[in-house]
Amino acid sequence: MSAGATLYTVDASIYVFRGWFTLPDSLTDSAGNPINAVIGFVDFLTQLCNDHRPLHLVCAFDESLTSSWRNDLYPEYKANRESAPEELKFQFRLCRELVAASGLREFASPLLEADDIIATLARNARAQGFRNVVVSADKDLTQVLRDDDEWWDYAKNTRLSVTGVEKKFGVKPEQIGDLLALAGDKVDNIPGVPGIGMKTAARLLVKWGDIPNLLHNVERVAEMQMRGAKRVGDLLAEHSDSLHVTRQITATRHDPELPVQMSELARRKPDSSALGDVFERLSFGTPRRERWLRALAARA
């Protein structure tokens, strides 16, 4: 399939955070504000565009740790994470401005997370014959893969296809949400069922398919040929109410407001005035500006 029939969706916040944590905060603009996160993010996107020349590329940003629909369902969701400091929020805004001025599409929402945005765009793209390359280090997003889609941890250069997801996690991509609901996810502060780990959860899903069917057959779990089967069945029965909630949290939600036509996600000509303004505020020197502009000009 040609490069023009591929949609790259970037889980952008991960790469902003990576710049924030790995580059020194001595990297500043003319006003003395740290821009290490912006530089890390821009360098990542520059390399991605230079090496792969995507015609359709979208950056999805997380806007808040506390205002998504998941927090309404489960207030403890991501409560283990500290809010971003103002210096980092400032850099997030600059990253979004730079992306938009560069002719690339970017999306964020106070109610929906980047996962929901990426899942929606992937579904829309697939309906129009596009394959998806999800650029992220978040295993949750493997659940959006179908057919010849690909999940790509860019920093580690680890790629997973649908088959690769099954080999790594023991379940199909569409079962990843059920897997995380059963086993829990410490990163997002999702408790799961105490005493059930990833391997046991995978065995349950291979047998029963999904959580609703598993709970419907919970009395039969004790008959499974695995160690502690009766105990596992008792645990599932005990935590069935919380499982209904966590399964909703680990799923993705569709956003009908996002673009459906892939032509709306194609890379556009940069807004020279807006881009120049962002460059000035970031105090980007000529070499970095030229590298970024060359990357924007590189197309398959």
C-alpha cells in the first residue's frame, strides 16, 4: 500500500513529556522560559517527517488529567499523576501552535483523551481504505489496530502489527481493553481485579472473549484447567460491579466532531507568518528553523 494511503496518528503528549524529562531546562527562549519540551518534540517530529515523509499526519494532545469523561466515571483515574507545572503547560501550548502553523492537523479536547481522538481517526481512516500507523509508547492504543495497521513505539523502534499484539499480550487488539480492565493498569491508576495478572486475564479472554461474556459464565470459570481456577472465579464474582466500570474506562470513545474525510487531514502549506512568529517566540536559530522547514517539505 502506498504512503499516501497511510494515516500517521501521533500520541503527541508522550513526546512532549519525553523532551521535558530528558533535555535540560537551561534550554530557554529569549524571555528565559524553558523550551526543552518543545525542542524535544520538534526534533522527534523532524526526524519522523524526514525519514517517512507522511502525507497524512495528525498530532493528538491530552488536555487535562482531571476533566475527561473517564474521571466522571472513576474519580481516581490517573489520580496517581501530578498535574503538569505551568512551565510545561506553556510549552504544550507552543507545541500545538507550532504544529498548526506548520500545516499539520492537531486535536485536543477537555473531555476526550488522545486515545479517543486517535481511535476515532483510525476508524474513519480505515473506512476510506487507509491503513493506520499509531505512533505511541502507550500499550492501550494497540487496541485500535485492525488489518494491516501498526503500533509504533518510536523511541524504541518497536512495531506491533495485529499478529504482534496477539503474540505479546496473548489477546487480539480488540480485547486489550478487557485485558487492562481485568489485570489493572498502574500507569493510569486502574485497579483491575486483585489477584488477576496479565497472563490469567489473557487466558480468561481467550476462553470467554470479553468481560460481559466472562461475567455471564463466571460460575464456569472454576472448571477451567488452570491453577486457582475456583479462586479466580470467586474474585471475578466479587469484583463484577467494578469491572463494569473499569471496562468502560479502558475502552475508547468515538468523537463524531472529528474530521471524517482524509483530505481534511492531509498536510498543508505552512502559514509562514504564524510559523515565523512562533519561531521568534521560541528563539529558534537559523539551523533549527531550516531543519524544520526541510522536514515539512519532505513528502513521499
